[in-house]
Amino acid sequence: MSALLKPLLTLALLLHTALSLEIHFYRTSCPQAELVVNSIVKQHFEKDPSVPAGLLRLHFHDCIIRGCDASVLLDSHGDNIAEKEAPPNLSLRGFDIIDEIKAALERQCPGIVSCADILALATRDGVALSGGASYDLPTGRRDGFVSSITEAHIPDPASSIATALSAFQSINMDISDLTTLLGAHSVGFCHCLFFVDRLYDFEGTGLPDPDMDLSTLDALRKKCPKPVSTISNISSDPKAFINQATTTPFHLDNSFYHGVLNGEAVLQLDQELAFTSLTDDLVVRYANSPRLFIHQFSKAMIKLGNVGVLTGEEGEIRMNCRRLNNKNH
């Protein structure tokens, strides 16, 4: 393929996606769809303010593998081990919320609303409930047929910016999108397993990460004692707020970027944002402008939600988000 032809094909694919999805896609086929999604997400948020963080992570892990086709929601079946069983996905949550929404919509509009759209809409509503904007989200996605543990290659929290950027570029996202979407780490918890090396044995030195703020290091060590063995069950691993730079860890805002600049980032990937020529300028701009961050975060979420979508006659509309309509497909 020529160097000229490849970007033209990429542009054509993006234009196809943009034209295939529509704002209020279900306005005639299931007019109450978005209201049902919003109502159920709000009910869960009122009981557990960490729900938006869980939905954000679930949505991202879906879209980065095969695109936003709800493949992460599928259970293993027969000899096929689904992507949700991959180590990076074992701590995902929010499946029960998606199941509840799907059941409600199946009662109201059987076979109409896709699981992929439910996940994208639920994430959008979670963002708004946690302090972000309620952005206009195009819908019309359909659900994929394939989910395999062998394809679940996701950058881990200890990845370098270069590694994470490579993964983003593979789905037509860029360094600005990466820097912006990492702002989702302003909300929620993180298991100690994902950053404990920074507290006690950074890069095999036997010492903590020298770039970490000392008061943050002390606070995290109290939450995450030095491990004596590998955690075999992620649910038993202690957790800490992923944003140590705020007193409102369930509120989506630009405080995350203040933490990055002050050495308070919990994850190694996040802290690296302050040290690369490609990201440091945007980090400073977001730290200085909460409105800019919220606006750009909405744009990046819409762009993420467009990745690799199935539309028209592609895929299917699952009756149950955990399994294919025809298990022999």
C-alpha cells in the first residue's frame, strides 16, 4: 500500500463511521432508550459514586480491542475464553449495570438497542454525573461476534508513554487523546498491585520511585503494605484513590493534572505525562483551565466511541449482553 493511499483509506473509514452513527438514533425505534440508561446509571451512582470510574474503564477496555462492539461484555463459552478473562480485565466492573439496563430495554423495545450503545451511553451519563459534560453521543452501534482472550492486549499502568501511544495510534487516536483520556484517572480507585513497585522497588532498585512526592509516597504506603507474595485474587488486593491530588476523588476535574505536575500521580504511566515533550504542554494547559479539560475530554470520549464500530447490517443486536444470540455463530 502506498504512503499516500493509507491515510486516504483511514480518512474514508473515519468518515464512514461518522456518517453511520447518529445523534438520537433510537428516537423512533425506542424513544425512551437514553432516558432508561440515564435513570439506571443515576440509581447506581447515588449508591456508589465510584460507578462512573468503573464504566469509563469498561468502555475503554471494550473499544481498544476490536473497537466499540461490546466484545468485553461477552462471557466465555465452550472452548472460547473471552477477553474479559484476560489479566488486565479481571478487575473490570459495571457488568451488572449494563445487564440491568439491557433487561429494562428488552422489556420496552425488544431487540432494538445494542449492548455497545448501552455501554457508550452509560459511560457518557456516568461522566456527566461525576462532574463532566453530558456530551452529544452518536449511536447506532451493533454488537460484535468475537471475544477472545488472545486479543486482549492492553497497555498496563507501568507502560511507557511510547507504548501507550502505540496502542492508541492503532485505533486512530493520538497523543492529545491519550493525554486527555488519562484525565479519567481523576476519579475512582486503583488496586495496589498496579503501582506497588513504585512504593518499594521501582525498576528493581529496592527503592521507591524518586519522582513521587514524599507525602504521597507515605500515604500510599499506609494503604498498600509491602507485598510478600503475588496477589492471586485481585479482589483481595487493597485499593487507594487513583487521584491523590484532590479531596473529591469521585469528581471528574482537572485536579489529576495538578497531581501529575506535583509528583502525586499514582500510576507510572500517568506520572510520565509530566516528562515528555509531547505531553507536558497539554498537561500544564489542562491544569490551568478546568473548562478546557472538560471540553476536550468530551471530544476525546466521542472520538473513542467511534472506534471500529459495527453499523447497518454488521454484527447483531444481542438479546443478552453476555452471550451471542446464536452461540454457534
